[in-house]
Amino acid sequence: MTRWEYFTAPILVHMSQQILNNFGADGWELVQVVPGPNPESLVGYFKRPVPPAGQDQR
């Protein structure tokens, strides 16, 4: 069975592509985006598989 770890992060609207590409390069998959505390930001929910014991993830 796959084990997952989760992460939430602010996503600035004017830099969303760069932010999402950076998280994707680290293995995070975007699951959901919700409105942030102001009109210029969103909150992204991400997940990625937990590596088996003994393996380091980037």
C-alpha cells in the first residue's frame, strides 16, 4: 500500500506557474487549490508518496 505525505503552501497568483513547477520538481502533486487569505494568493494542497525506509527523497 502506498503511504502519502501531505503539504500545504501559499501560491501567489502572479507567480503560480513557477511555484507549482518548483513543488512538482520536488515530487509534490497538486491535489487542490482553495482561495487564500487575500485576492493575490491561493492555498495549494499537495501530496507525494513516502519513500520506503532507507531511501531519501529529494
